Amino acid sequence: MSKSKSSPRVFSREFKLGIIRRMLAGENVSALGRELKLMRKDLYVWRDRFLAGGPQALRGRGRPGKAGASASAGRGETAKAAPDPSTSAQGPAAELEAARTRIAELERKIGQQQVELDFFRQALRQARGARQGSDGAGVTGSTGSSKR
């Protein structure tokens, strides 16, 4: 008999961000996938989504469940069919929404910068570690070519 396919696992945004930080810090993606019992492809998809859209892009992209699909479709149709009258007059509600949008953009940018900063810190540590040890006492320096 063949194995029955179980429902896909769902991971939190924080979990995915932790994995992405580890990837960007230089950890081996294959080893990370084995450790977490995840496919490398999925890890790369999460990383690419993050780099393209920040932490907000790590929300589930799959098809929502039956209850979620009808609820989100209903909300989308309602929002398009009946615009909020306070936003058309550029009232306080519109200003509040614009501010929230701007805050979300800035938080996404900060998240991207933090991951990049972590990546470069780790890369710098690794580069410094690779260079150390060759200038200590009693260590043979590099030699010239033999020119045969």
C-alpha cells in the first residue's frame, strides 16, 4: 500500500525568520533541512520570499481552508464594493491607515536590515577566524613559488 499524504505542516513567521537568519549566517542548508526535517526547496522559498518582501511575505501562501477562503473572499468583495466614506474625504481614518501602512513598510525594512546585519556579522567572524593563526609565533609563513 502507498503512504497516505498527511496535511502540510504549518510554521509560524518567527520560526521561519529564525531559519532564514541561520541560512543567511552561512549555515549549511542541507544540514539545516535534515535537522528540521524540511526540504531544502522550502527553505530557499522562505528565504526568497523574505528577501523580496520582508517578514510580512512569510505569511502562508497556500490556498486557505474552506472556512478561510469564504471569509477572505467576502471581506475582499465588501471592501471593494463599499469604500469607507471617511477615507474619501482624507479624514482621520485615512491618515491613520496611511500611518499604519508606512509603519508596516518601515518594520519590513528594519527586519530586512537586521537579517542582513546578522549575515554580515557572521561572515566577518568567519573571515577573521579563517585568517587567524597564520601570523602567530612559530608559524611558517607562505613561501614563494619554486619557479621550476
